Amino acid sequence: MKHTRFTAMALAVTASLTLSQFTVAQERGAQPHTTYSEAVAQHPGWVQIPGELIRPDCIHAVPSGAKVTIGADGMSGDVSVNGELIAHYDPCPESPVVTRPTGAGDSFFNDPGTGNGWVEASNVLLSLGSGDNIDLIQGDWKVPKNPKVNGSLIYLFNGMEDSTFAWILQPVLQYGVGYAGGGNYWVIASWLVGSSAYYSPLEGVNPGDSLVGYTKMTGDSGGTLDFKVQASDSTTGAYSWLDANSTGLQWTWALAGVLESYGITSCSDFPKSGDAVFSKTVLDHGYPSFKAIKPTWAASYWNYGGPSCSFSVTPGTTSTLKF
């Protein structure tokens, strides 16, 4: 059950979340031979968010100034502002269906004709020592032109995942109607997605605007890691962010740029610009030192089930994703 009581204190300027380690097998709602349409049919009323098909009562809008505490099971939390409880979320009754890849592999089979899930990415899976994590992933990109045809849901983002691929921190650019809102226009928000999901307020942006997205570690105390996730529009000054706090997780999968989409039936469903360029990518580790990592970025592609368009990825500190 969800209990919500928002107050004026929700107008403060940061959001903080706490999450705990859990067993990955318990969190993988999709079976290896399940198709996306079967997953949707098996879960009536569930909704699509970045990387997951999930019960809507397990998705939580985080008001500015909120602190969200995730329970030991990784699925429940209190929401407070300046020490005052404004909402409580009980554990999610069912595990979500994960629609993003778990590492190198797809999490389900896609139905031919309608594209759903991650399409392509510039990324690297790092081998870091015990207690070491990615402490910064940052990059710039521009808001693409609108698609020629409306009706699909598109996400473009950078970010990071933990070593079990159970949680993802991501500043997201969205086109289309999603659970959090949106329409036939572009918006930005920051997301923490795992056994439950949390998102910051959506902010409108325009084609051609310059964006900066980053996830940055802001504290490390006894294995409890603090992160700030922010998407900002350098052109207009709009921004949307949340703070995340994790315990028992190691963050090792760096995403310089990802294209994710749902409901793609033709190449015209993708933005007319035909590409997204993620530039000035910075990747650091070794908090509080913020030591630069210069990895060999890799191009990855997934069978999203949609039409074969002009997909190609040029990976690097400047990563070009063509579609």
C-alpha cells in the first residue's frame, strides 16, 4: 500500500535515496524465453519505464527535497523532507520485468515488427578492485529533432549500473508518453530503477538544446555510497535531479550513451536527425580522488524486435549513435 502526504517542505532542492543489496535472481521478472508481448499480456495494468515493465504502484515520483530510504529488502521506503515523513511505500508485491539487457545479454525475446528495449549503446564493463567504483560518468548531447511519426516512446541517456545489473542510475532524455508524463515533445528527468523505481520531476526541453547528464559520487562512508544524478539543459537552464544512496553495491558498468525505445514499427518513429552524439564523456573512479579512466569503449547492439534502420555506434569519449 502507498501512503502519500506531500507538504510545502517538498520544495527544497535535493532528493536522497537509500538502497540495499539483494539477490539478483529474485529481481529478474522476465524469463529467458518470454517475449515482450507475452510479458505485457501476463502483467495487465503494468507500465513501461526506462528499462522495466513494472507495477505502477512501485514507481514513485520524488519531490524536491525528499529523502527516500529503501528497506533491507531493497523494495520499500519512507520519503521524508527535513526529517518529516511525507510518504511511505510498502515493498513492491511483484518483481518487475526487466526490459534492459542484464550485462551483455537480452532479458527477453522480442516479437518481430514492434521494437521494444535497448537498441544500441556505447559502453564499457569495468574490472575494478574491491571497494572501488565508478565515481563519475558525465557527457554532453543535444536534443534531437522530433520523429517524423509520433506514437513511440524513446529514451536517450548515459549512466551506470551495479555489477549485478540490478540497479541503474541515469539522467534521461525522453520523447513520447511515459508513465511519468510526457507527450510528443522532449523532456528530461533523472531515474533510479531497480526492484522499485524513483524519478525526479520532468522538465521540458527543445530540439537543438545542449544537455549535460551526469552521475557523480558525493560521499563514501563504510561502503555506503552517495550519488547525485542530474540532467540539465545548458541552453535554457532547466534541470532535474535526484540523490541516491546505495549500500553493498559495486558500480562497474559505464554507459556513455544508450538508445532505448518502445513501440517502434518504422524507422520514421526515430528522431529525424538520425543520430545522437554523446561528447566530452568523462569516466572516473577512486573516490575521493576522481582518477580518470580511459577505457576502450565498446559498441553494443540488441535485438529489439523492430525494423532494421541505420543503426551504428562509433564508441569513444565522443560516441555517435545512428538510427
